[in-house]
Amino acid sequence: MEGVEGIEEYCGQCGEPKTPGTTGHERCAARAELEPPRYCAQCRRRMVVQVLPQGWSARCVEHGTITG
Ligand SMILES: [Zn+2]
Ligand SMILES: [Zn+2]
């Protein structure tokens, strides 16, 4: 994929920048399998998370809603 859209700059679980070579997000990745992200990966804003019967949705005021 090309372009700015969809680039994950921040960890959705801990909100820390996902710079190349950064370690320590393995646990976040594991947790992301079970829990919705708390932070927008693109702008680090706190997201409004809703747990749904079939999964979850997380909304960033700037980047919209993602579901899982
Ligand atoms: Zn993390
Ligand atoms: Zn955002």
C-alpha cells in the first residue's frame, strides 16, 4: 500500500510510537488479539471504544471508526 493512509505510527495498545527497531510491543500485539485498541494508530488520540456482541469498534474523531 502507498500513501499516508493506513500507516500505523503509534501502538494502539500503549500509545507509544512504533518506530522501526522499537521493541516491547510484542505484548501489545498479543493483547491486541483480545482487546480493542485504546489509541489511534495514526494520531495517538484516545479512541472511543465500544464492545459489540460480534467484536468491537473504536472511533477516532479524526480518522473514523475501525472495527475488529
Ligand atoms: Zn505498544
Ligand atoms: Zn486518529
